[in-house]
Amino acid sequence: MTEPILDFVDCADAGGGHRMAYWQWGDPQASHVVLCVHGLTRQGRDFDALAKVLMAEAPQPVRIVCPDVVGRGRSDWLAEPAHYQFPQYVADMMALLAHLHARAPIVQFDHVGTSMGGLIGIFLAAQPTLAPVPVRRLVLNDVGPAVEFDAIARISGYVGQGGVYATVEEAAQVLLGISAGFGPHTPEQWRALTVPMLVPASERSADGRQRQAPTQGSTDVGPYRLHYDPALSVGLRALTREQAAQGEAVVWAAYDAVTAPTLLLRGADSDLLSRSTAQAMTQRGPRASLVEFANVGHAPTLVDPAQSSVVASFLFAR
């Protein structure tokens, strides 16, 4: 399989419901599901390279599912920006799991989460009775219960500020400038990470929200805009240090409830996950195994084989 299959699941919310898109790789009937969830302003195609490695290294058939969290990618946007919160995200993932289980029973379930996606994974893994099955193995990519507030301020400075880009290449250069923490990539790797981040600015749905991205091989001239709802910035910019500290206590409590074997990945230069927090995560809760990647900040993209192979080895270790 060289391209994933796009599908949708209906999710409930206070505004009457929304559709969440997800990209599926591998065997759609496989009983082993690996759920890969992206960061704050990203989307499910971030995991294309990892999915191909997992398919190649899995000892048995595997179903790799990469959702576009609501407000991102091909998923609907919420009518009320205040509802872009973790309770909604976690509920959506539970709806997705039930949807997948109804199509083909899930026997093993692993979670890989980058940044925001990792926090979603902690809340899922903290539930010992999670249906249809609890998290078997958890991968947290450059995130933990304590998130450095200065990093939040840095991220809030660009969320929702994307403009209009004449070409994919122009957008790629802008995204490269705000994503230095992702580490080095070849031009081909960076283009592959950029293309799914864009939607044509001139083609919009009835509510003014575009869902269609250019194809990986597209040479069309834009203009393009970023794929996500600019309203994601509302809650982020309103967050105070006091609120962040209160949220940290909640996430630590969830992390301490996790019993699944956990792998913690950290960019050695990360400004979001401090080394002291990472070390604390190896000493409490599931006592995560820590792997750091040199010359990378927030967050490793798992495109480099040296990164993706670490994930595959952990998930498929006997």
C-alpha cells in the first residue's frame, strides 16, 4: 500500500455532531490497531513514513489509523472554539475505536502520539476499562504532563497566523521557518510533510471551510492556505500560567494511572518537554523508557529511519 485510505467517523459534540476524518494503512481487517495522533496544528498524514515502516516490520497484519483531529485536515471544524479541548478529543478517539471495532474486532491496541496526540494517549491509557480494549503499548513523542509555558507562548505566536501562499514551495519555506525543532529533513521529506498541510484558498465548502488538499505530486500553482481552523488559537492564547499548572496536575494524575509499557521520545533540544520532566516520567507512573534524538527539538517527525525504527522495535517487541 503506497497511499492510505481516507474514511470518516461521526462524533458527538455540544453543537450537534461533526465528522472526523482518518487515514488508514495496512490490513483493514487486522485485529492489531496502531492509532497515531498528531500535534496541535498538524494532521494525520504526518505519519505516512512511520506507517510504511510499521507495515514493513510488523510480524503480523496491522491496521494503522491516523486521524485528523477535529478542526484539522479533512475533519469538520467546531462551531464553538471553546470546545477545542481534550475531553472532546478523547471522546472522538473513543468513537473512532468503537467504529473501527465494529468493522473488524480489535484485539490489540497501541497508541502513538506526538505532542497533543501524546496527551490524548495518556488520557486513553489511563482508562483500564477502555473499550474495546485498553492501550497495550503507549508511545509519547516529545510530550509529558508538564509542558514548558514558554514553549506554549512560542507556539501561540504562530497558530492561526498562516497567510496565503502562491505555491507549495512558498508554504514549505514558511513552515520550515516555524518548525526548526523538527530537525533536519531532505527537500523531498519536507515537501511530503508540507503538502497535506495545505488547502486551495479558492475552493471552499458551503461554510467557507476547505477540506481538499493538493496531491503529493501536484505542481499546481496556488494560492493555498493552511488546513486547520484558525480558531484553534483562541484557547491557546487565553491560557495562563495558573491554568497551565492546574492542567499539569490533572495530566500527572492520568499519567500515574497508566500501566501500559510506555516509550518516551524526546528531541534533545526540545523546549516543550524538559529533561527534568522526562526523567521524572521514567521514575513514576508507567516508568517510561526514554530515548532522546540529537539535533532535534520539538518535535521529532518520526520520518528519519533512526526514529521510526525505535517506535517499531518497541511496538513489536516480543
